[in-house]
Amino acid sequence: GSIDNASTSLEVLRQVRRHHFDLIVSDYRLEDGRDGQQLLEELRQQQLVPRASVFLMVTSERAYHNVVSVAELAPDDYLIKPFTAGELQARLARALNRKRFFATVYERMDSGLDAEALAACERLLGQDSGFLFDALRLKGELLNALGRHAEAQIVYQQVLAQRHLPWARMGLGIALRGQQKLAEAEAVGQALVDSHPQFVAAYDFLAEVREAIGKLPEAQAVLQRAAEISPNNSTRQRMVGDVAARNRDLPVAEKAYGKVLERRRNSSLRSIDDYTNLARVMLERGHTTGARLVSEGLRRDWQGKRQGELAALVMESLCASQEGEHARAKRALEKALLEHDAVKAEGMAGTISERLALDLAHACLVTGNAESARAIVRKVAAENHEDRMLIDQVQSLYARVGKEDEGRALLAQVGREIVELNNRGVLAARRGDVEGSVKLLVEAAERIPNLQFLVNATKAIFTLLDRRGWDPALARRGLRFLQLAQAKDARNAKVTSARELYQHVARKYGISDGTAAASATAREQGRS
């Protein structure tokens, strides 16, 4: 086979978008001042390399936090310099053998066919391969992804009866959390970080469980411990910033968001929220000068992008309001609302994050434009009513401007509308009126594209097609709902179930290209 070279992360990204590589060997230090950890994070989050490809990291880093940072992103292997040709050959041979053995499983996972991947994994478990525990690990992960948490629990308990492997203990914790056994899941997570302090993913899991329980200060503490062990993971730094902001620990939030922006500014993973998160916390701390500097950087780095100009104008309005320059704040807001309308008119409303939308609503409230704020908040709350963190942010927003009762009433009204809309479709299905149910659930998903409605509409459409025959127009609509649901939460068990139903019905009628289209669209939406 051919060998290609690249000296910068941008060149690597360009090449992997154009070609398939069976093996990628990356040095930790890259010539553009970035590192292999950032590169691997980009490749993984944008799904630019298939699971069957081997990623090997080569590093001379011996500092503890750098070694942990490399290891926690789970490259297929990593070598610390100096090493011999024999060592390299042996490591590569084992990694390639493992990838070849699991090729059928990886191929189905990359296509979103988790149930088929699980079946392929079961077949491999019957073989004497030397990869027994790797196969059991995959089986447990797939069962958890499919929402079959009780079965996953059994798999992990079988592994732990033979070996005390940290990944099996965390998989068990995830299975317990999936069954809403939060106290047990927390105990598993705590025991794991105590016994394996270098297994950094366990800290993230424990923090998520504590957030679900409502232990926000404890969730922040465990995330900060993880960030100290592995400080270069920008995803975790953002988690630290988020939970610290909710805890009103603004100095910690500012420091964490600053690290995120520093790591991602020149990365393809950068987002407008990286700038606005930092600027928002600076404003809350009264650091308007710093917030303005961040906003200026945002406008410069996102020049030519309407979303960037919109975000810069929102921050400009909030800064001016805080400094008492009300006329200037109002002018910036009026421009921001025009940009917001232009983004929607161009069909790009999905590129405006919920956080930026709430910042825009905040700017509306502090400049006296309560009607626009209400319209924006209604949309955000309705489309994300399952997201407790976001709903808390809405309540906090109204509390900050002294309108807590108004915010509570608005959220209650949105909640009632969602229940009413959903019940109409569900009741029609219970009466046996499948077509009527599809019509009502499709209307609900079009009106309020939240995760619940998108999944319900997808399932209703493909259940109807399964019974009545393939209808290309209706199938396209169902596929669009599925793609929107995947963009919101691709690993959600309900989304996985809807995808499995779609794939079953498509195969039944000999439709072969839909799965690839769904997966590709989900990747593109994740990349935007």
C-alpha cells in the first residue's frame, strides 16, 4: 500500500477527508504548534476515520499529565520514545490483528447498525481469538447503546467475576444509571476513581451521575480533579465551565472556558459558544473590558459568518447594557435581531446554539424588548424540554432580570402544550388509528422539533410504512426527523431504537442507500 506524510494537523485532516487510511501514526508534537491529542479529538468527534483504522501515537512526553492525556483518548496504542523497530512492529501487528478480527462489528457500528453489530459480536465470542475481553467490552457497550441496560449489567458482572478491569466497572455503572439506579451507579463511580485515579473517564461518569442526582458542587469537584490529572482535554474543560457556571463559581468557570478557547481557537472543533461562554462569565463577574476583547476576537475569527456577527452583536449589547450605555445596547440588539432573522431566512437556524439564543433573549429583556425575548425562549424551551440543564438556564435568565414568576409561567405553559400535542398522537395510536397518529405526530414534530417528538414521529412513520408499504415521500420525511434527532443526541437509546426501526423497514423493501445517507447527514450536522 501507499504511504502519505503530513507535518501539520490541517494537512492530516485534509488527507483523511479525501482518502481512507488503515493506519495513522502521529507524533505527539506537530509542526503547527498543535499536538496529537488535539488531532485525535478532532478525528474522533467528526467521525473522519472509521473504527477499523489504527491510530498510533508516538511521544517523547513523560510528564504524568501528558501521558494520561494521550491514554484517555484511547488511541489504539501509544509508544514512548525511544523504542526499537521490534517494539513498533509488535505493537502494530497486534493492533492490526485486533482491527481485522472486529472488522465486521466496526463496519456495522460505523453505519449505525448497532443491533447488527451486536449480532456480529456474539458470533465472534464463539471463536478462540485471544480477544475475548475486547469482544465482551464491545458487547457491553452495544447493549448500553441500545438501551438494553439490564443485559449489559450481566455482561459486565461476568467480566468482573474473572478480572477487575476498570472499563468493566464503568460499563456496569453506565448500565445501572440507564436503569435509574443512580445511588448504585454513584457508588460504582466513586469506588472506581478511588481505586484507579488514572482512569480519567470514570470522573466524567461520576460527575454526570452526581448532576443527575442534583449534587452539583460534588459534580464540579470531581470534574476539577479530572481536569488537574488531564488538563488538555477541551471537552472536559467545557464540562468544568458548565457545571461551575451553574454553581455560580464564576472564577473556576472563567478559567475553564478560557482553556477551552485556547485549545480550540485554531481547531476545526471550535465553536461560537467557546467565545460566548467565556464572555458571558466575564460579564457576570463585571469584567466588561475582557468580555469586549473576547467579543472582538469572535468577530475577527468568524468574519464573514452571520452566526459570528450575530454573537458579537449580542455580546456588544450585553456589554453596553452593563456599562449603562442603553442607547448603544439597543442599537446593537436591533442589528442582532436582523442578523437572527437573516440566519433563519437562509435556513440556517439550526446553527444558532441554544445558549446563544438565550443570550439574545437576555439582551432583549435588559433592553425592554420582552416580546422578542418571550418568542425566543418559547422556542428554545419547547425544543429542549427534556434538557433539565437548559430549562434551569431559562429560569436563571428570568431570575437575573427580576422576572422569575414570568419565566416560571412561560415554562409551565410550554410544558402543557407539549403534553397536549404528544397525547393527541399517542391516543390516536392506542385507538388503532395509525394514519391519524402519524399525521398528528408529524404535525407535532414540525411545530416543535424536540427529541421526543422527532423520535415519536420517526417511529410512527416507519411503523406505518412497515404495515402499508413503502412511500418514498413519507419515508424522506421520516428520515429527516431521524437525522434531526441524531443531530441532537446520536447515542440516545430512543434515537438508536428509531434508527434500528428505519433500517429494518428500509431493508424489508430493498432500500439500500438510506442508511449511508442518514449517517452522512448526521456527521455533517455534527461538523457544522
